[in-house]
Amino acid sequence: MKLGLVLRLLLIGILISTTWTQVASGLMTSECLKNFLHLTLSMEHFKDKYLSFSAVDRSGITWELDEALASQCGYSITYSSRTSIVFRASALSCHSHLEKDVFTLTVQIKVSHTSDMKNATTHLKSASCPYGPWSPRELVCETNYMEVSVQRDILQIEKDIILNEPEDWILPYPEAKEGEASVWQIVFHQPEEKRALLVSDAWRAGYGLNTTETRILLRVPYNTAQIQLVKAQGITFSAVRSSTFYKQQWMILMVDTALACPVDGVNYINKTIIWTVPKYSQALCAGATGFKDVLVEAGVNLRKLSAEEMAFRKYVLSNDLNTITMKIPIGAEGGSYKTSVSSGKHGTIYSINLFLEHQWEDNKWGLTKYTIIKEIETPFEQAELAVTNNSNLSARLMNVTVGMFLLDVELVNLTIEGTAVTVPEATQHGYLTYEIQYPNGSKIYVIQVSFDALGIKKEYVTDDTREYTLNFTLKFIILPTSDTFAVPIVTVSAVKDAVLPSARGYCDEDDFHLIVTHGNVDQNWLPFISDQLLMPEIAQKYHYSLNDNGTHLTISVPFLSSLVDYKDIHISGVMASLHLTLKDGITLANKKDFSISCRFPPSELIQCLPNGTVVITAIKLVRLADLDTSLLVLRDKQCKPSLVTKKTATFKFNVNTCGTSRKFNSRSITYENDVLYFRPGNDIPVYQLKFICVYTIKHSAEVKYENKKNFPSSIKPGFGSLDLSLKLFKEKSYSEPYRELEYPVVKYLREALYFEVELLQPADPRLELNLEDCWATNSRSQDSLPQWPIFINGCENSEDSYKTVSHEVNYSHRVKFPQHFKRFEVTVFTFVQGTTLLQMQLYFHCSVVICSTTPLPSDIICQRRCNPGTHRLDRSAEPHPQGQVSSGAVLIRKEKTVRKGERTDF
Ligand SMILES: *[C@@H]1O[C@H](CO)[C@@H](O)[C@H](O)[C@H]1NC(C)=O
Ligand SMILES: *[C@@H]1O[C@H](CO)[C@@H](O)[C@H](O)[C@H]1NC(C)=O
Ligand SMILES: *[C@@H]1O[C@H](CO)[C@@H](O)[C@H](O)[C@H]1NC(C)=O
Ligand SMILES: *[C@@H]1O[C@H](CO)[C@@H](O)[C@H](O)[C@H]1NC(C)=O
Ligand SMILES: *[C@@H]1O[C@H](CO)[C@@H](O)[C@H](O)[C@H]1NC(C)=O
Ligand SMILES: *[C@@H]1O[C@H](CO)[C@@H](O)[C@H](O)[C@H]1NC(C)=O
Ligand SMILES: *[C@@H]1O[C@H](CO)[C@@H](O)[C@H](O)[C@H]1NC(C)=O
Ligand SMILES: *[C@@H]1O[C@H](CO)[C@@H](O)[C@H](O)[C@H]1NC(C)=O
């Protein structure tokens, strides 16, 4: 390979193979090979440095070599494998000193850390090589130039040219007379024209021209203008036909300095390199006849190989009538593989530096020695990499090997999760890398990665197994070209270490609570209830709460929520359940289900308000999937829900409406209704929720209910209180009662007391309040003695000298339902015992019965208004709620007359 004269040699990481140590015994070694001085620089000493080469001429002037000067003056610089740089100088290089058959050259090599070559270290190397005997014509095809030298005393005046092209003589003649140099002109024969150049012009055009004591020399770099491409037996040659004129004593002489080197002729068939070189090409042998092969030899790196060595290496050299052919199996000893990159993929190239020397005799030149140096590189061949993965489960390590690589490859970077890190940095991320070299010149890389390192994706597969996917990229650099390539690695290990999320749940009065303990597989699972994804952003809207503290996910959902499923409504409560599904965040596949069921008390569903309003919430059962909650009705189908959700319907209505039935009990009134659902055109409800409101006097004992099996559904009754009051008013107008603060109320004897008994709730206009007995005591207790009757069985006490007066109650702003009131007027009196005035304090009590405004004829208790003949304990009729009320204290002042002896002890 041709190189710039300033080389940047990048070698990171040092690998010394056995072959290498042999070569690199010193800084540089020199050898004399054929007509070349061969300097081999060990790369070891020049890694990561800039190099420049100069030739030192005999007067001590250094000529720094650039690419053009090198090819003009007979130098070449190539890499020979990755371990060394080869500097080759022709025996006839511009700066060689030839004496007898020994040539001497001094080379200066500068080594610097910087590209500007400042502060460079300088190495001088002088070497002498014997070379000889010289053939009359010697041709060399180097990698960067062609060279011909012709012995001066065998002058071949080209009769053809002289005879056919006499202008060759005429043109150069004037300059020839004046020229000082031995060589003074060169004429190129091109198809369209002949071109004569003076020596100085030829130099400027890149040609190397000179004479030695015995020889004429022409050197032509491959890129010069006068080169023609010609074919010989299908092989292309770079050729120059030229005649060189030189002065010798008084004569101007001309010599044929034709040059031709094959530029192709290499084929790759059946894993074999086939190099074909035509013999006696017209470009070299014009005008000659009588060809006779003298020698055909070949070798590697300018070293001749014997027939045995070739056979051992499976090389085949064949010399036919018209061609010489060399066959080298790809990979054979002598060449080397190197790593290369094509379209981002890495592969190998086999390269070998062959040479071929052909000597022949003909009648024009006598002996011609023709040496071709051929650097052959096979086409890029992609390399397959083997990746193995042996996980060490106990150490929780993935052990990945990648290979094979050649030794000219170095791992430089790892890309982990999109970030490139160097090998040492990768170690800090838990990616330990090292290489293992094999004696055959290959190596593998081992990458050890902790299971928990960055960039390892863990994915749940089945029951107890997680897949660990290691996905990273290795970046390699090829030396010395600094080309890079990347190798993506994806390897998967199955590890039985999955921990699934678990959950526990409970319910309190109003809510479901579910606590999910995260496992190690559910990082990307999403919680769903029904089809709804639970998200903190919408939790409030749906009345649930969601909290994830990293280890636990806590979910609370109210009993009355569209997320809840209702299985069954029962006397004892509602069977409700919540189904949480954890779904894969990407595929939404179900991964894990949790379910919690609880029985919620029916009190959640029913409220019996004091003003006679009932609030009942009916819920949609799972088995009635098609039930439309907005179509639920009460017994009176006009009564529709006031609030509807997907799963619930709430009704709000007065006990007096919507077909509510009513039932009296001894201490309570029971209202009953149903929430119903009818399919269109069907009179039999498919859904019936029976519910009851019981208004009990002073929250006395619960009322029994019927427990019908399953259908229709019913719930425990709701309770309200049946409230009564007995108030004292200031005047007969009954407009202003004494307020609580005004008790005890002070009254004089004989003053009138205005009492009002009221049914405070429920506000059911179909109820009527009736007085049974009213009586006075002188202590707070209703049962204390003595007592004075005021009403008996609904009749005013006829024994009283100051007769109690009942007042009619009419509708007013305050009195919405007159039937809920009774008013009566009592004259202030006091108890006496003997002649002693008893305590001057009175309390009044009444027992009442709640009746229907339209009592049945059989309903004796409610039929009568004042019926002294009927005993109040007559229980022949249906029971009615009865209650007792008491007034606050009334203090008696003495001024007025005492009721004397008119009361007796009880
Ligand atoms: C030049 O190189 C020498 C040794 O190689 C070093 O000590 C010196 O500092 C360098 N000077 C500069 C200017 O780089
Ligand atoms: C030709 O060769 C001589 C002797 O080797 C040398 O002194 C001279 O510089 C060379 N001329 C050129 C142009 O290379
Ligand atoms: C390829 O080479 C093998 C062994 O060297 C040989 O047996 C085979 O015939 C060759 N094939 C061709 C097409 O040349
Ligand atoms: C990893 O694999 C390499 C190559 O197979 C082996 O030499 C090494 O001992 C392994 N290391 C561990 C920790 O298993
Ligand atoms: C390697 O990574 C380092 C740090 O990210 C970066 O600076 C460097 O250019 C990378 N080298 C190659 C060859 O990609
Ligand atoms: C590996 O990672 C790259 C990018 O980081 C991504 O494009 C690719 O799909 C991943 N491959 C696998 C198998 O996960
Ligand atoms: C997360 O919540 C759970 C349940 O409420 C509790 O047991 C746990 O300690 C909490 N963890 C943290 C880290 O707060
Ligand atoms: C009954 O009371 C409830 C709660 O105080 C109230 O929302 C409702 O409007 C009342 N109904 C009537 C008819 O006054």
C-alpha cells in the first residue's frame, strides 16, 4: 500500500505476537534484497507518532521525500503487515552512491509526536548493498514507479525510429549541441504525436532521468502524463515508449527506454489468487526476436522461494509459452490477513507481496531482467462472528464471547443504552472486557456483565422466569488504518428469578382498599379496572385514589363507583367486587388479576330523612349486563331516578309519593317501595329492589323484616325517627312558644296554659296525630306520683273543676299539616297534700297515637275521638305507633287561690 510520507501510526493497545517479536528485534533493520535496499521499521517504536523520511545525498543535503519525489527518485514506503513499515530504495535511486557493484544510501527518519514534526527525534541510517552483475537492460515494476536502466555500451540505435521517423533527430538537435548533462533529451512516442522534453522539463514533469558511469536510467511514476494503457494477451500494461538522447563524448546517442508494467492480471478463483503475466510484451520487445527464457523465479517480499518452498506453501508457478502464471491459495503462508471494513461490516482481506523475475535473451538486448513487485489484496470478504453467551447464574453474570478477530483489531468503545463509553469507562458501568489470544493469530473478546448492569432489559416470560436481554454495541478500530466498525450484540438469558406482584385487600364501610406489592417483573405493567386505566391524573374525577410509593401500589375505590361490580343484593348487604388487572404497558396483554369482594352494609344505599324524603340508590347487578340504570323506576313508574351513573340510579322522593305503602306498628311507621326494571313490553320486572323506611319513636328497637330468598332483592330498612313535641305557648293565638331558655316558665295559679302537641316527623300528610292520655306530675318523670289526668282516652278529664279546653288547629304558615297537631288549654293548679302546698313545679305529659287520616272502619283506636267506654289497651285492631311527650317545667306562684283538697294521692 502506498502511503503519505508523513505517517500517523495509531496503535492503541499492544499485542505482541510471536511473528512480531522476531521482526521487531530493533528499531529498524536493513537488508539488501535484489537491487533494493530494504529498511524495516518496527511499528512498536513508532506507534502514535508522525514519521518523515529524507534521503541524504553525498554532499550531505537532505531531501525530504514526499510521494512525488519518492516515486520519481526510486523510493517506496509500504506497510508490511501490521507490525512494520518497509522503506525500499532502488539501487539507482537519485541519492544512491554507486561504486563498483555496491550502492550506498543514507536515509534520515524523523519521529515526532506532532504532525508539524517539531522537536522530532532524528535517526540516520546508512547502508550499502552489493548488486551485480547488471544485465544490459533491467526493468523494475515497483508499486509506485516503473524503472528501466540500460547499459551504455550496448547501444541499440533504433533503426526503425531513425528510418521511419527522421524528425526524432531533427527536433532535438539544437539543444543537444548545447546541453551540458549527459542526458539531454527524452522523446515520448505517443500515438498522435511525439513529444520531446529537455531533461529539466522531464524532471519537472515527474520523470526520473540520469546516467551513471555505465547506465542510462529512466524512472516513470504511474501517474505521469505520457503513460499509455496497452493490452497484451488481455492484460493491461502501463506503458511508456520513449527514446532517450544522451551525449557521449562528441556523439549524441539515443537509447530505447521503453517501459511497461502490468497493472492487472490478478484473478480470484476457487479461493486462489491467479496472477498472470504475459511474456515478451510488444511494449517491451518491439524490434526484438529470438526470445529465450533464461530465468523465471518468484517469491514473497522480494525473497526468492525455491521449488520446494513453493510446493510446501501450495504455490504454483508455471511458465508457459506466452505467460507466466502464479497461483497462491488465499491464506497461504507468506501473506497475511488483515481486517477491513465495507459498508459498516467488518471482514478480512488477504494480502501478499509477490515478486516475479523474468530474464530472457533476445537478439536486440541480449539479456533483459524484468522484475515485477506485486502487492495483491484479495477482495473484501465479510467475516462471520460467533457470539456465545454463558450466564453464570450464581454469580449473576453474563459471560459473552465475541470472535474471531484478527490481531489488528482493538476494542475501543462500547455503546450502552445509546451512549458510547471507552473500555475503562465501561468497566465502571459493570462491563468488564478482556481478550483471549490464540496461537494461530486470532483472538476473541470476553465481556462480562453483571445481571443488574445498565442496559440489561429484564422481561417477564412465564411463571418464574425472566429474560435478561443484553443489548449493546462494540466498536472496534483497525490498525493501522484507524478504520472502525461496530458489532451489535444482543443476547438473551433466561433466569428463574421472577417475582410476581402480590396483593392484599380489605374493605371498610365505604371503600375497597387494594395494596399491590410490586414484584420484579411489573415495572411496565399498568393497573386497569374494567377497561379503565388507573391514572393519578384522573383519579379524582372517578373518585378513587391511587398511590405508588415505589414498592407498593395502593388503590382505594368507593363502594359506589362505576369501577365496582355488584353481584348480589341481600338483606345483609350488597356483595360487591373489584377486579384489578395488571396489563403489559405495550401489548396490553393481561398479566395478572386481583379481585376483592366485600359485603357492604345496605345503609350505604338508603337514607330516611326527617322531612319524609327517602333517598335510595339502586345498583346494577353484574348478571343484568343490559340493564339501563336510567330506566329504573319506583312502584309508580312515573318516579324516575334523579341521579344516574353507569352502575347506579338514585331516587329521591317523599314517603307520601311514588306508590309508597305504609304500615303502622306499635312503635313505628314503615314505608315500603321497590326499585323496578322492566324490559320493554314486559310487565314482570327483571329487577326488583325492595326497600323499607322505618320511622321509630325515639329510635326504639329495630323493626323486623321479611327475608325473601334472592329475588326480589331487598335491603335492610332505613331508619328515621318519628318525632313528637309538646310545647307551651305564650298566648291563645299559638303564635309564639316558650323557647328552651325560658324554662321553667313561671305562672300564677289559675292562669291559662296553652299546650300544643305536634308530630314533627315524618312529614307525611296522610298521618294524623291523636291524643290518648295527658297528665301532670310534679317531677320530670312521667311515672312519678302524684299524677293529675288532663285527657283520658282522648277525652278531657271531666272531673276537673277547671275544664281542659281543646282548640282547633288550622292551616297557617307554621302549620303545614293541621292533622299533625293537637292544642289544649289548662288552668294552672297545684297539688296539695292535706293542707300543705306541694312543690310548686309542674310537668305535663301526653301519650299520642299516630293514625291514618283515613282510618278503616275496623280501626277502632283511630276511629274514636273521645270514647270513655273504650279502654286504651284494646289491641283488637291493628297496631299504631304510640309515643309519649313531655313538657318542660312550669313554676307556680302562690298569689292566686290554691286548689284545695281537690286532688287526692294516687
Ligand atoms: C522535546 O522532546 C524532549 C524529549 O523527547 C522533551 O524533554 C522536551 O520537553 C520536548 N520539547 C518540546 C518543546 O516539546
Ligand atoms: C544523476 O546522477 C549523478 C550521480 O549519481 C548525481 O550526482 C546527479 O545529481 C543525478 N542527477 C539527477 C537529476 O538526479
Ligand atoms: C478448487 O480447488 C480444489 C482444491 O484445490 C479443486 O479440487 C477443485 O477442482 C477446484 N475447483 C475449480 C473449479 O477449480
Ligand atoms: C467466561 O467465558 C470465558 C470464555 O468461554 C471463560 O474463559 C471464562 O472463564 C468465563 N468466565 C466466567 C466468570 O464464567
Ligand atoms: C469512543 O468513545 C469516546 C467517548 O465517548 C469518544 O470520545 C471516542 O470518539 C469514541 N471512539 C470511537 C472510535 O468511536
Ligand atoms: C437494541 O438496542 C437498539 C437501540 O439501542 C434498538 O434499536 C434495538 O431494537 C434493540 N434490540 C433489541 C433486540 O432489543
Ligand atoms: C409503601 O407503602 C406500603 C403500604 O402502604 C408500606 O408498607 C411501605 O413501607 C411503603 N414504602 C415506602 C418506601 O414508603
Ligand atoms: C328534605 O331534607 C333534605 C335534607 O335536609 C333536603 O335535601 C330535601 O330538599 C328536603 N325535602 C323537602 C321536600 O323539603
